[in-house]
Amino acid sequence: MKNVIRLLVGGLLLSTTLNVTAVKAAEDSFANNVENQVTIDTESIQSTSSETEKNQTSKDELLFSTDSTEKNTKTDESVESTETSTTETYSETDSDLQAYLQQTDDLFPLQGSRSDLNGAAGRRKLRSYGRSAFSIPTINAGESGRPRFDFIDVSSWNSDLKVSDYVKIKNYGVRSVVVKLTEATSYKNPYAADQIKNAQAAGLKVHVYHYSWFTSVSQARREAEYFAAFAKNLQLTSNTLMVNDIEEPQIVNSGDHTKNSLAFAQRLSELGFKNTMHYIGRHWVDTGKIDTQKLGLDNCWIAQYPYNPTNHWNTEFSAWQWTSQVVFPGVNGVFDMSADYKGKFIGTPQGEAIKDQRYVTITNKNYSIWQNFSWKKRSNSATYLNKTLEVRYRYDHVNGSSYYSLYDNNGKWVGYLNKNATTNGAGGQFGKIYSTNSYVKINSNANLYTNKNLNKPKKITAEIKKQVYVAKYYYNAFNGRRYESLYDMNGKWLGYVANDVLTKQANQGPARAFHQYVSISSKNYNFWQNFSWKKRDASSNYYHQTLNAKYIYEHTNGSSYLSLYDKNNKWLGYVNKNGTKITGKQGIALSYNKSVKIKRKNYSIWQNFSWKEKNKSNNYLNQTLIAKYQYKHFNGATYYSLYSHSGVWLGYINANATK
């Protein structure tokens, strides 16, 4: 893609008198066909590309490193002489250059343009002088000590890169690719669609460039239209970065490149593409061929290749292309490599601000809250622990984490926080849902809401205020208040009420009617005097007895407690329900399996414990029967379940009738 390159010689400055034209004069291939005036018309390019290839002179420019203050008049004069006369004789020769090179091992690449209209002549070619192999040194992707490997650019010369190729490239830290779309008004990159699609599939940001030939405002506008039309055909979005690649040697001395480039950008903007970048060789800047101040430094991508790139140069511009010779293991070809200083190509490390309206609760106290993505600390997550904040934007950072931009309920910005320190809210203004279990009553000043946006209040009646409710869940809302989710004693949901307008009740909750008969089924429970856990008795003293559980308490500790009474209606205490078994008045069927003899008359043998008579003891007097089970009835008596020796069930009889 690149034609205009400043060559850097081990940090030394070769005399500026050894200028571009001198080197051109030294090269026979450059001196023979220099045109006195170059006026390129895009239509003529389209119709005579073969003639262009035949006549085009490779005006590769050898540029030398200069300090920014060393834009001396001699360099300017040499450029001016090039514009007015291409036959002027210079004293510097190949031998002068080679003599200098005897003092250094640095290589000086000469690069042809990346024009596709120039055919083979336009392909990137590297020449050099001196004793070393003539090429820009190859740089392996990921080499330490190099400028950043932020983004690459590709054209038809890179052909059909696959998704897997882009993935390999991305794995070395590359985050975007600039794809060539068009040239002049007569060329479209035939690989562009696949290059874009595959790069996007690999997760790379994609931008596009146009190789420019315009030398007038009208021509610039036509080329912008051609570029934009193909971009729209490829369904690129309006925020795509559109690059004006202004580097063609044949137009360097033709037209006002600043004015024309601004016209190019203006036309793109009119067509809906508002983001234009200008790709420029550093030599064009230093020799005044184009004014980057007028274009905007942030809108300029500068090409300048040190022989041994280590530090970051050209940081005043948006980006710097620092080599054309990067190779990626497992990927064919070599690639241009650039560092992005302003985030226009790769985006900022945190990525774009993504609108993300939600409420989150801060649930981890060990995270920093950041002032910016340069990691200046603003606060700690511990300051906001369990508070619910508003997320307005999310940033998906290249470090793999997502960060929320948080605001409090006064609209004050809190900072950026890793989302892993938060838990999504339960909906509306509510934060994380928390489990609780407490008994409450609603006081007269309460509002009852039936949705999490707290905009649907429910009328509270006098009857509602009388009742005790179970608060099963609570939420820390964005407005700073805690809301309880209330249920009645039958498990029916009532609504949300602010915690500060509730009256908390005893942990055991209200006494609820139970009225069931239970047998004490365990020896290992206490009978409690009260719910301050004062012991009254032990379940072992009532083991297998049947008692009347008149009331039940659903305690907040998760257990249910029965309030027990004996047959005389004497209160015995509170016992954990788990130590009992609901049975009915007869109690639990206890295995007995003993022989008993009927010794007394006038006892009924019962069909059931509703006292339906089945037989009389008189009919079995002095007979020995099998008592398989016994029941310790609530009335205080024990009953046997009788069977004949042949296994026939006979009924229930009071144990007092037997021996």
C-alpha cells in the first residue's frame, strides 16, 4: 500500500544534499522516463492501464531520517528543482552513497507503490545499496522490543485470507485490519468482500482504504463517490473508517493535495461516511506536499519505516505504519504493521461505550473503582457493598473483562467497575434478590407495591394492618431503601413494602391453629418453656405418647414448633415438630407381636378408633390371641390390634382386658 517512506540509517542523518532526486538520478531505471508534468485522469487510467504500466516510471523515493526541526532550505530547494526541472545534474552519485554505506550495515528499502492499476510495476518492490542484502528486515509477529502490533492492512496482493489466518494474526495482538476497496474510479479489489467477512468473523475491527489518484477537487469527489458506492455495496456501516491512501508517486507534484484530500473527505461525509483518515508518507509531510495541520493530526496515518524499529514515532498523529515486513507463523505472505495512537483503528482498549441500562448490586468488596481506563483509582467496591447502582454503559475491554459505568440515585457518576464485582438486579429498580425469613406487621405509614418499578401502589386496608406477614425475600433498591417481599401465613404473596415502615414480630411468628394429635417419635428433643429456649422437659419422658398439638409456630430458624397439651388439657411445652408424628388420637402403631389372653368380659373389640364396635371380649374369653401392634391412645389407654393364630384380624381391644 505504501510508496513514500523515510529511511532511517542507524539513527544517523545522511546529508540532506543526498536527496530524493539525487538517488533517482543514480538509478537508471528512475532517470530515463521522468515526466515533466503529471496529470492523471481516472478515466484515462481505466482505458489505458496497459499504457500506464508501460510508461509509468517507478518514482520510489529514498528518504532519510531528520529531526523535526531539520526541514532545511536545501531539502526544500531540491524538491523545488525536481518540480521545475528533471534534468538538473547533482554531484551526489552512487559511489557517494556506497562510500557512506561502507560505514554502516543499515539497509535502505526502496518501495514501489501499491497501485493495482500499474500492474506488475506497481507491486511492492524493495531495492537497496551497500554490502547488505537489499530488503527491509523481516520482523516476526510478537517480537519483543518493537512498536505495537495494532493493525494490518491488506489488498488483492494478500488474496483470499481465511478466517483461520485472521485468527492467527489476532492471536499476536492485532486488533483490526484495513482492507483496500478501490483505486481511482476504475478498480475494485476482487477479494475485498471475503477479506472483510473473514476478518470480522475472526473478531477483528475492519476499516477500508482507497488508493487515490486525484489531482483536483472534482476528481477527488468522483473518487470518493466511487469508494463510497463500493463500501455501501459491501454493506459497510456509516461509522466505518474510510482511508484516503494518498501516496502515488506520479501525482506527488500535481495539484493541491491538502485541498483535494479535504474535498475527498467532505464528499464521503455527504454520502454518509463521516470518518475519514488520510494515509500519508512522512516525506510528503516533511517536504510540504500536504498539510497535516489542515487535515487534522488526528486524521492522519503516517508511514515511516526505521531500519530497526524499536520506539514509537509519529505519536502526534493518529497512527504510524512502521514496517511492511511482518510475518505471522502459519500465514502466507508479509504484512504492513501499524501502531494506533488515538484508538481510531483498534478502538480504545476498553472498546466503545455500549448503552446498557440495568441495575446491579455491588456484591464483592475487593475490586477497585476506576476513574479512567489508564487505571487511575477512584474508589473501592467496598464503599458500595450491597448497594444497588445504575449501569448506563458497558465497556468490553481487550483484557477480557467488562466494565460498568455506574451512577448513584442522585445521578452522580461513581466510576468504572469490573462487572464481576456485581450481581444483576432482579428487575425494575431492585438489585440482587436476598433470602430472608422474618415476621412483620405493616404500620399505618406504609406503601405496598405490586411491581419492582415501585409505581403501582396497592391500597392497604385495616385488615391487612392487623395481620402478621412473612418477609421471605428482600431487595436493596436503587432509591436506597430496602424492600421486603411479603407473604401471608398461607403462602400467598402480598407485595413489596419498604423495610423501614414494617414492625418486626417475634421470630417464632404468630400462633397458628393446628389441632392435630401427634405421637412423640424421638427421645432427643427438648420441650421448651418459651422461645428464649428455656428448657421445660424432655421428649424422652413422653416417648410414644399421643398428645394434642393445638398450635404451630413457624420459626425463622427454619423449624416448626408444636404447642402440646395432654388429655387433661395441661400445657406441656413447645417441641420441634420433627420429634413428632401426626397420628390421630390413637397414636402411632407400635410393633408388639406378643400373645395375650382375654381375661375380662364386657370389653368392646373395636372396628376403628371412631369406636365402631366389631365384637365383644366375652366371645374370646380365656382365648390366647396375637397382639401384633399396640397404640398409646390420647385418652391414656393402650390398645392392642388382635389377630387369630391363623392371621385373621379381629379388632382393637383395651389392653386392660388382657393378661
